[in-house]
Amino acid sequence: SSGINAEYGDSLELSFKFACTKMRTTVVLLVGLLVVAHIVLADDTDGGKGKKKDKKGKKDKGGKGGKGDEGALKKLEEEVGDLRSIVESNIVRVLLGSGAEAETHQCYRICAGDSGKGKTIWEDKGRGKLRTIVDMSGCGFTAPPIITTAVTGDGYQDLFIGQSAPFSLKKDSFTINMLGFASTQFHRGGCGGPGTLSAKQAMERNWHVKYVAVGHTCSDPES
């Protein structure tokens, strides 16, 4: 097995992307309503400027609903402004470099994932090293993201070095190498560790990788 968890990767795009998309759609709809309201208000105003005669020759004053239309229009404008503020407050901010100014490009997205409890494939790579390759293609990144990782499971994963140091980071995958048991004062005090584990034992203990990534999702990362 290549170790790629393509079949089992349960990458879940976080609510930021969904929420922003949903809010942008709502903003577009409200802007459309705003335009329609402007048109209706303009028609009512134009109709109210002059006096129209009915069939009996009487003069009819128009524009009585102008104040109500203006109130509805103002309310729509306020709602659009509120939604725009919500969208802007949820834009991901990325600092590329120590002390750098935050980038707030609309193409940055957050994606969280899990390689799957009981579904993650580990490989023995010799000298106690275990390896798994995590598929995160579902995130839709167009360049290697900024990522934080952790290995969880049903035992001993907390004793091994490497779970928070991803290797071979790509736009759609990364590798985790577990490099063996780390001796601590706790274990030297009488609670012995496992020494090394095989890939089979890691899978029996349901080791799996969780991650949170922030990356670019536009077709051109430089756009």
C-alpha cells in the first residue's frame, strides 16, 4: 500500500468557507432587492410629481406611499451593510513572515480534517519509524497551506515524536513520520513506555491524524 488515505480521508471544509459563501449569496440577493426598491421608489416619486386625471376628469395626487418606501429602502440598506460587515469580519487573516502585515485575500480558506479513526494506513519504514500520508485534496488548496497536525488514538501516540511535524507538505497531501518513543521523567520514574510500535499495532490502536490548515484556494496563488 502506498499509505495514501485517499479513500478514507474525511476532510471537512469548515464553516468559514460555507458561511462566507452563504453570506455573499445573501448579500447579492439583498442588493438585487435594493435595486428593485430603488426602481419602485423612483416610479412612485415620478408618479407623485404631477397630478394625473382619472376617467372622470378628476385630479389624483400620487406619491402617498413614498415615506413607507423610503423606510423599507433604508432598512434594506442597513441589512446589506450588516451582512457586509459579517463577511468582512470572517475573512481569514494570514501573516507570511514574522512581523508581517496580515493578508486578507478572499482566496484564503480554513480547512480541518481527520484521516479517520480505524481507517488510517500506517507503514513500517524501519528503525522504529512509522509513516502515513494524509490526503487533503478535498480542501481545494492551490498551494501548500499553513498547517497544524496532531495524532490521536487509543494508546501510546502521545509518547512518539513527529506527530506535529508534517513532511512533504503539498497542496493536497502531507506526510506524518512517527519516529519512536520519547523517554520522559514520568517513564523513567517507573512507568515504562512501549519502546517501538509496528504499523499493525498503530492501526490496532486506531492512530489517526487530525489537522487544521489555512491555504489559498484560487486558481492562481499569486492572484
